[in-house]
Amino acid sequence: VQLVASGGGLLQAFGSLRLSCTASGWFLSSYYMGWYRQAPVKQPDLVSRISRIGITDYADSVKGRFTISRDSAKNTVYLQMNSLKPEDTADYYCNADLLTTDYKFTNYWGQGTQVTVSS
């Protein structure tokens, strides 16, 4: 099983970016999928997550600017980021709870995708 993230980049403040992350491999289903971010010398923080039935959580700092969505049929989660600020600069990591073939819920991390917002 692996999570493959894409969509990071370098852009100016007030710009927009969309991150994507797809889970692939042998598993039965995906449940919560989401994004964390880690700025230099800081701990990873939850940015947003979405349940299989569409219940969403957002960090206060991104509410109103970021929108998470998913395509469960494709096991893909998206993060639309608008009105980006320099403080959004971080490595963004995809995270997912997957039901594996041994009927256990397992948490997986994808590789980071870097987002850099200049002022």
C-alpha cells in the first residue's frame, strides 16, 4: 500500500494550489483521508481530513481558505488551497486510514509535497 501525493509548488501569496493524493495497493477500503503539514523545526499539524461519508475537519488557520474533498471510488483525496499565505509554507503529507486485507485499520503516510508561498 502506498499513498502518492502531488501538486505542491512555489507560488506567491493569495495564489491557489490543489494537492492530490491517491492510495494504491492491496486494501479493502479507505476511511479518513487527509493532510498534515510540517514547517521547518515544527511538529506536523493536521490541516484537514475527510471521512468516507464526507465529514470534514479543518485547522482553524485554514478554515474558509482550504477545501478538502475526496473521490472514494478512486481512493483519492484533494486539498484545494486558496488565498495562500506565506505561513502556509510547509511540507504537506497525505494521511489515510485504510482497511487492509487482514481486516485491520492501518494508518498510512504519503511522501511530502512541498508548498512554498512567497510574500
